[in-house]
Amino acid sequence: MKVSFGTFLRSQFAKQPAVLKADLAGKTVIVLGANTGLGFEASKHFGSMNPGRLILACRSQSKGEAALKKLKTATGYTKAELWLIDLSDFESVKRFADKFERDGGRLDILVENAALSTPKFQPTRDGWESSLYVNDLATPLLAFLLLPAMIKTAERYSVIPRIVVVASETHYWVTLDKKVLQSPNILKTMGSSEYCTKDTMANRYPLTKMINIFFVRAFNDRLPVSTPLVIDAVNPGLCKTELMRDVKGFMAMIFGALMNVLAFTAEEGSRQLVYGAIAHPDKPDGLRGQYLSACRIFEVSDFILSPEGVKAQNRIW
């Protein structure tokens, strides 16, 4: 499915569906990147549904504490918790998961709102390009580590937990080049300083979002149909958030102008995250492995569906 710029414009000017509501009493929700933007707005929506626990997973203690206060003021919800996690550090991800395992609680909804966009190569302490690391390595790692808790929750409480991975419609605009496809290890090649030139970094964000969709589809393909778990990918659309804060100079001016004209608010975009987490409560199986946009199922890009894309998906897995 090819998406033209005109299609993109029409989708951005379309009226956003109203946010869904559900009874989350007794349930536990974790939202990554919850101190700002889409993550914070989604947390507000979840807080208004009075979950048993709402865990704001943030990198910064001070920003996370500020988000807790804002959340309480906006919704009156008082049971939100701040847990620290640094998605640019695998050890931090493991500590987060270990803490949850020791906590022993249930886990019904995991919203993986991981989104780092940078125009140039910035290595993590492990030497990986940072946006690939955050968006496509740490995010799946956390899902894998929390999977046992979600399966236990399903069995104990007779529910179907959900993992929501935030993707993007920009995945329609990119493919993996031959150098990547022919390399022995796709992720290592994409994450290396040698590959991350100025030209290749220009498409880095949409490529990481495409890999998010690969992850969701590959994960779902490998879950037995009887597994009580739904994983889906959601597109919030172009939104006014801090995502492009590292863009500077002339491009920042151009992007800022486009944002002012086209972008949804973070609250509007967050409705898609909520949709992926609670839509179709009576028949959630229809959302397994799906890509969601505008609160409905969309076909993914032609490249993802192509033989090359399927092969890349399986190799990345």
C-alpha cells in the first residue's frame, strides 16, 4: 500500500475519533515515555479510567515527578507511580523488568511509546546508533522481559493483556537498501557508525518505525493462537511533541511551519495509543499483529508485504 503526500495531508486534516473509555479498575498499565507528549496524554486518558495501578516509565526523576503532579491535577487520579527506565541502556531495561518481577503484580497493558529521532549518529555506551537502540532494541527487550508477567496475568485473571507499540505512517515512505539487506546482520549494520552517514540518517526515524512494525508482526506470528496476548502497532499521526527537538537550523524552520499547519495535538495523537490498548474488548483477537491508524486497521507498506520485506522481518527477528 503506497501512501502519497496527498493521502498523508488528507489523513492529517481528518477529524480525530473521540477517545475510547473502559473500566480499568484493578488493572495495571505501564506507559513508556510518560512524562511528555503522547505518553503523558495517554497516561492522562488511562488515569481517568481509574486503573488499579498506572506506572509512568520515565528516564528523568524530576520530569517524571512533575508529570505525576500534572496527572493528578488533570484527572484527580492518585495511584500513579514513577518508575525510572533509560531505554538507551539495556541494563536499565533489565533493572526495570527485575523490579516488576519482584513486585509480583499483574500487568494488563504495556504501551511502548519509544521514539527517539536524531539527524546524526549518536552512539550509546554500547556503540549502537541511539535511535535504533531505543526504538528497536530496548523496546522489544522490555516486551520480552515483561511477557511472563503478562501471561501470568492472563491466566490468573482470565483477561487478554495487550502490548501497544507506537509506530508511524512514515514507514510507507522507506525501504531497506541493498547494502543492509545483503549484510550478515541487518541491525548491526544499521546501528554501526560506518553505515550511519548523513545521507542514511536522513531516513533513520521512518526506518526505525518500520522495524517496530516488523517486530509486532514477527512477534505475533510466533505466538500460538491460544496465547492470551494481543500485540499491535499504532500510528498517532504527525503530532506536536518534542520528538524533533534535535533538528536545527533551516530544517527546524521548515519542520516547525509544517507542524503548525498540519500536526495534531499530542492529546489527539494519544487517542490512537488508547485505542490500541482497549478497543474491541469483546473481540480483541482481530487486533493481533495489526497496524492501526485513525482507530482502524490499515494495510502496512508494500515493502513490508513483499518477499524482500518478509525475509528482512524474519532475519531481524
